[in-house]
Amino acid sequence: MAKLPKSIVIEGRRYPTWALSVEARKQLVNLSHVDAHIAELHQRLAQHQVARNHYQMLLASALPDPHQQPSVSETTRYFWQSVSKEWAQKHWPVRTATFGLSDFESTRHYRQGDRVLCYVKGHGVVGCGVVEMDTHSTKRHLVWRVNVPTLDKALPAKTLKEFSLRHPSRPSQVVPPTADIEGLLSALATKAA
């Protein structure tokens, strides 16, 4: 049997241990084991809290500074915007440097600075623009950076493999990060000249 204290206090009354029954002494031993286990758990909890605070500090130091401007490579996102032949025949050749994104379907996910590659079904890539917000409203516009003069000057789908790309399968989708965007834009600029 474990060593017992000389006396115990229960509900404000002190009892000498020698005066307790065998059953009461057994329960006192059980109680001391549970108290020891609780003390051990509190100690382990304190150690885990210290470790948690340390890892939280390391996480905070690994995050980017919210006051620092992100680099262009961190913020530039490229999307395909696929349009029908009918839409393209109506809007091509492009007559203005900006174009309202509301004319495209499924463009709610575009944000300021995104790059959009316009793809016409049956023709190919016809232009690339940057999404910009109107300063006086929440309207978004596509500012053309490069676009072909006519639809028959488009980069055809068969050439997209050269740039690690495939033609879009949805009206709007992310361009894979493995794509050779610079090569595509260079080829598009050559066609636009």
C-alpha cells in the first residue's frame, strides 16, 4: 500500500489517517493516484502549450510581411477566356483598348492584375489583356496588351503544344503554371504585328 499522509481534509473536516477504515484507506490511495495523474497531465499540457507558442512564433515569422508589396510573380495569375465564333465575329477586330468583362461569361473570379488569354473556338488565341478595376465603380475591364488584327491571324490550337498548353475546355479556367506564357505572348505579339 502507498504511503499515506498523517491526516486528510475532506469537506472541511480533518481526519487522521490511522482512524480510517480499510475501505476508506483504499479510496484515499485511489484518490492520490488520480491526483498524481492530473498533476502529470497539467505538466504535459504546460509543455505542449510552450511548444505550441514556439511553433506559432515560427509560423508567424515564415509568413510574408502584410505591409510588403508582393512580387509580380506572386500575384500574376493567367486565365483562359474562351468565347464563341459568333461573339468574336461581333467584337473583332478590337476597336478600343479596354473591354468590359461583363460581356464575357464566368468572369466573377477575376481580380485586379489578372492576365486573360482570349481564345476563340475554331480560331485560336486572339489576344491577352490585364484585368483592371474602374476607379469609380466595381466594374472590371480588360485592357488589351496584345491582340491580333483579324481572327484568321489567331494562334491556332495546334501550336499550343509548343508552349506546354492545350486549348481551354471551359469558358474560363486557370492556365497551368507549367505553361510557357512568355513564349506564347511573344508568338502572339508576332502575329499581332
